[in-house]
Amino acid sequence: GLFHDLGKYHLAYQNYISGNGHSVDHSTAGAQALRDLAQGQDKAMAEIIAYAIFGHHAGLQDRDNEMRGSFKARMEQQVHLDDAWKSELVPDL
């Protein structure tokens, strides 16, 4: 739950909700952050949870295909978040 909307810490999303932009992907960042924080055996569970994070609005996608919406493609995207989330959310992995 902590990670599913983490992308809302992105400047483009903040602009969008302020009425100054268009809708942006806000779930990729959470899936990536969870993957990066998970250690050891927890990495496998983090990947399963990442699927749910990705699919919380659009449904589950393929692991790997030519589409930019595949799990692999989304995990490889560059996402830049405001570091404020690190002090406002305390993940207990």
C-alpha cells in the first residue's frame, strides 16, 4: 500500500493535480522503489507485489514483450522522484 502511489512524488504528477499538465504514470516509481529496497529472499516477493502495483489501474501486463507497458520495460524506465518520500514514508520491509 505504501508504494502503489509513490509516483505522486514526481513533479509532473504534482503539476497535473494542480491543473498544470496532463496525467502521468504514477505507479512505475513505486514498483521500482520496492524492487530497489528489497533484499535477499524478499526480492521475489517484491517482484510479485510490483505486478500488483503496476496493475492497480490498468490490469496486469506481460512480463516481457515489445510493448512499452510490459513489466520489464516499465522496470527499466527512468523515474525521478522528489526525495521527500524517503522522510515521509517509512517502509518496513
